[in-house]
Amino acid sequence: MKPTHRELLAASVVLSSLVAPVAVPLGVEAWRRDARAAGMPTITLTGLMDQGAWTDEEVTAGNAWRRDFRRARPQLRVGGTVRLRLASADVVHSFAAPGLGIDPVEVYPGRVLELTVTPAASGIFEYYCTTVCGRPHFAMRGFLEVFPAEGDTLPPLPERPGAGYWSIPPPAGNGTVARGAWLYRRQGCVTCHGEAGAGGVPNPNSMNALVPNLASLARRTFFFTAADLGAFLTVLERSTPLATVKEAPAVPLFSLVKAQYLATYHLVRDGRRSSKLDPAGHHPPLDMPAWGARLSDDELNAILAYLLTLDGGAGDGASPPHRKGESP
């Protein structure tokens, strides 16, 4: 039996009375949001994997081939609300600015993610890509400058090491230490651990505050003379895996040295998440990646060999000489 015209009319009246209390406020709020956004300052940041940068220039299908987009240097003012529009020109990125309360958000190609920021304090706040997106990933950092409500004075921008690290040519020599020095820079380790392992790069809300320095790795591995380190590097260069080597008379405290070295090796190979200083705060933006997924055992050992020489050991860029009676 078909409903009559009167029954259909009554049903539509009932349905309207149920939907209107919800739909009308939502529509009004959407209208208000659009009205606010229309007059809101907007900054568009687009992630570029090949260039290792976020740019505030317009990236389109017609110009995406360029490799000279300007690195973004957004400027905000205390108390002023700004709309950030985040986009990707290639792969999935993530964007975080912990100093401004922006936890990591994923940014997909073909979509635009919008969020608003209202800085409460002036200063220079670093932003990051926290998803390993490609070889230049570790350079995808920059600064948001927040000026006081009145005035235009801020300290100079901090310098970050390792610009263009992914494009440096390989070393001329074949020595293990020289190769390790190249890999340390080529893989982007330098961007977090600093030139020559000096450290000093901030990691907000990390228990360590700064990314650990690596320049004292030799002492932490119980090497105190260049001769002892040279003897160990000779053992390391053999084709026999270090874990299976039972003794090395030329290396004092070999069992202790071996255990400490392997602990460091496993940390680099397997990676580690940074620990929060404030458990309720954001996650530190800089984690230790699991390099075993990207580098071979020989490459990992080469990097560690280079780092060991930074403490005044055999750091001449060449492999240590083999001792008499020892096979290479």
C-alpha cells in the first residue's frame, strides 16, 4: 500500500524537525569558519624530497622539475593567528614544529592539510619532517620566526650542519676511515650529530636535550692510545665478523672493547626512539634511525671506524697498517 501525499508530507515535517537542530548550527559554524579564514594570513609550505626542503613558493605540475625552490622561512607575530597550508610535491612527508605546539601531522601528495597557529611567545622555532621520506630527508628542517607583538628584533637564525650532504662525491681513496667519513656525511648523520661528531643539535623534549656528540666515542669504547685503536681497526677490517673473534692480543682489554663496540654497532643498526623529558609532551622530533635497513655491515663498520678516529686516533683518512704476522 503506497503512502498518501498527506503521509509523505507529515514524514518530511518530522524529518526536518530532527535534522534542522543539527544541520543549521553546523552550517552556521562552517560559514563562520570560512569567513574567518577569508581574512586570515596564510602560509603555504610544500615538501620537496629531492631538494630536501619545505618551500613557500608555489609548486605546480609545470614547475615541479625545478631544483632551486626557495627554502621557506615563515615569519609570524605573537598573538596573530596564521593558517598553515601543508602540501607535498612528491611523497608522504610529515610536519612538526614542537616549539609552537604542532605535533607531527602526515602530509600526502595531492592533498592539502590546513591548521592554524597562534604563537604565544616570540623566538625562533624549528620545524621538521619526521617521516624518513628519502635521502635528503634529514635536511628538511627550517625555522619559523615569531616576532614580538611590536618590534622586529630576533636573534640570528642558528646554523645547521650538513647542507647538501646527499650530493657529495665519494672519496678518492679506498681506506675504511675515509669511506666511513664520506658515509657519515652522505647519509645525513652530520645533520644531527654535527661536524666531526661534535653534537650540539637541539632535540626538543628529549631526555638528552641535545643530540649526543660522537667525538669521544673512542674513549667510551676504552681506547686510550692511537696504537691500540689502530690494532683494533686492523681486526675490524678482516673478513671475519667481529662477534666471532675470541681474542686479539694486540688490543688491550679486547673482550671489554669488543662488547662496547658491538653495543654501539647494534644501536646504530637497529635504531632507537628518543626518550621524552616530559611524558605528557610531544615526542622529540629526532630519533635514531635503524641504519641496518639502509647500510651493509661493512658500511656500518666503516662509519664507526671513522667515528673512533675523531678522538685523536688514526684519523688520517687511511686504513691502519697491518701488524707483522697479521693477515689483512
